[in-house]
Amino acid sequence: DKDAIDEPLEVHVYVGGPAGAEGVEGYNLLANDKREDVDAVYGCGPNHGFDTYIATGLKGTQDVCVYVINKGNGRTIQLDTRTITISDDTVAPTIENVKIASSTGDSFTVSCNATDDRKI
């Protein structure tokens, strides 16, 4: 955003269709992760990327729409729309090797190994 070139921008992600559509889930992110490639192209500083996991209750074939929110003059821009398939999670995570790692007075620390087929 040329009006705020050194500031991270807000990114809105909509699962289930475009912004404003019925039944859509919306998520707000901040594009402040390091992306030196963005800086190399736009000269805006390295902290303009984003990377996140979104937990959704929606299943099946869904459109995911991503918008960058403009600061100052200009307009909000739709970056991309992708159609994805979200499958049901039918395998529960596994928790093994549970141990009390330390205890003090009325509190304790627990350690364990947790795995999940979705690697989330």
C-alpha cells in the first residue's frame, strides 16, 4: 500500500465464498511475517508476508477468498480465490508417554508426545 508502505497490512480470508456471502467464515490476519522477496520487488521492508492455519467447521468443496485491506487512498484488493476440498478429520490425535516433568507446591508441568495424521 503506497499510503503506508512500511506498515503491515490487514488481510481478510473468507472460507466458503466471497466476503458478504451467506454462510461464509471470515478471518482477519496481519501481514507482518518476513518476506524479503516482497521487499525486493516493492521496496517496502521485509515484513509484509503471512502464513497461518485456519480451523474451520466447513467441509467439502469450498472457495477460499483472500483480500488485502487498503490503508488510506485506494481500494481493497482481492488477492486470490482458490477452490479447496476440506475432508472430515476421522482419526483422533494420539497422546503417549505422558509424564509429570516437574512439580512445585500446587502446580506441575506435564510432558507428552502428541501425533496426528493431519500433522497440524
